[in-house]
Amino acid sequence: MTAKAYLSISPDVKKALADGKPVVALESTIITHGMPYPQNLEMAKKVEGIVREHSAVPATIAIMDGRFCVGVSGEDLERLALEGLKAAKASRRDVSALLVQGVIAGTTVATTMQIAALAGIHVFATGGIGGVHRGAEETFDISADLQELGRTPVAVVCAGAKSILDIAKTLEVLETNGVPVLGYGTDQFPAFWARESGHKVDHRFDAAEDIAKIVALQIDLGLGGVLVANPIPEEDALDPAAIEARIAEAIAGAEAEGVSRKELTPFLLKRIFELTGGKSLQSNIALVENNAKVAAHIAVSLAGRMPGKPAARRA
Ligand code: PSU
Ligand code: MN
């Protein structure tokens, strides 16, 4: 059985791909492990609406009952959101086992990229990527997202990386893996809740069209993904010093409780949500919406660059 036999693409996404129309992939670990219910479901629906408002077709990706689902909606989306932390968290190494087990799983940035590429989708919006955790020199905790970005030709639009991570080391590993880090309207790599991290991006671009050209080149050259760093809107950003203090508290809590490995990111997100009285969640939702809009612009431009070359035939 080939991998494509596990692929279920919703009719609207299938049609868009066949017609060479713009499609934006959306991840689902953010739904299962990144936000509480019901805000996760509301966010997922709202973000899909934003992609549509900007003339692209949204494709939420998850593993549902042992299948790669591209375009999860309706009851399935609700089931995924309700399942929350009870669902599996599928990173690259989990995928084959989860398909065989026939379970439900949220897909991380790494696996969403993998499945998007399998379906012929090259643009993807998320909140923040996984990266090198603070203290990785001891724990070796480096997200598989960074490897996937090095090998799979999908543009990932994010608001940078949370400073629960070591941003300098994350940027080093992205460089090692050959991942272009592009600032969208910024010279700085953003730090998720804050617009600036103190670290520069490799290249700044102010037009979605230029980013689409780069994605098309990466595909043609047989290179990997592109990280598009899009800062949180000014009005939704949190005070850097205040959020830094909450992050330090959350990390100390994780150490005290011995939380590590794949549980670490969800634990920290939940703790920071509690410590900020929900403010971190509001900002998180706002930045995902902002990323969805930029991803739609890139997808529209990319679709225009590949006329007569529908994704379904390219795959
Ligand atoms: N960072 C966030 N929010 C998230 C995640 C990361 O700010 O929801 C999720 C994404 O799905 C990402 C995954 O791909 O966590 C990374 O997990 P890990 O560090 O275990 O690879
Ligand atoms: Mn990890």
C-alpha cells in the first residue's frame, strides 16, 4: 500500500488542487495540544474563514482514524477539537505507527508539511514553529520541525518562535539545515508574542509575490522549505519583559514536575496561558489569523505563477 492510499482529500480541496487554485494548509497540533476547547475550535473555523476571504481554499490537516485528512471540517473538526490532549501528537517519527493504529492525531508543523507536500500543497500557515529548547545542550530537545523544513518544499508562515525556545540556537539549526528564513516586512526574527527577538532574519521581503517566487524556485531546485517570519500585529503583542517572566516561571514548573520530550511544548503553552490569565491565548489567536492572511496572499501568487501546472499533476 502506498502512502497515497492513506490520503483523504476533501472535495473542495481536491477540486482547488485539480484546477491549480490557491490552497493554504493549516496544522492541527495547535488545535489538539496548543489551545483549550472551545477556543481551539473557534480559532480553527475563524482562520479557515480568513483564508477564504483572501481568495484561497483552507486545508486543515490531521490524522483522523488512521488516515491523512486534508481539509478536515464539520463534525471531524469538532471531534478533533474536543479530543484535545487525548489525541496523539504526530511528529515525523509517529506517523506510520499512528496510521497503523487507526487513531486521531494532531499533526505538528513537521507532519503537516509532510502531508501537505504529499497532497501537492506548498503554502502553510501556523502560529509558531517548534525549535531548539533552552537547555538543549543537556536534553538534546530539538523539534523535528527544523529537519522537516530542511527537506520538504513548503512555505511555513509563522510568527517566529516562542522564547520558550532558545531562538539563537533555533536559527543556527535552521541554517545548518539549509532553511531560508525570510522576514515578511521585518529585518528581525519575531518572537511570537513579541515583534522582535533581537536576532536578524536572513532576508527581508515586503511583497508576498517575491516569497511565492522563492517557493517556486525551491521546488524547481529540489530544495526544502522556506520559513516566513511574520510578526504579530502591534496591537496584539504582549509586553516582552512581562511575558519573559511568565515563560521563566513555566519552564521552572516543567523542571520541577519533570516534564520533558513531546509533553514539554503543550505543558509550557498551558502554563503560560494560566499565568497570563488567558492573554497569551488571545495574542496567539490574533497572530495565527495574521499568518493565515499572509499565507493566502503567497498561495494566490504561487498559483498564478504555475498556470497550467495544477498541483495534482505536478505531484
Ligand atoms: N509552538 C507553538 N505552538 C504550538 C506548537 C509549537 O507556539 O502549538 C506545536 C506545533 O504543532 C509544533 C509543535 O510543530 O508544537 C512542536 O512540538 P515539538 O517541540 O515537540 O516538536
Ligand atoms: Mn521536542
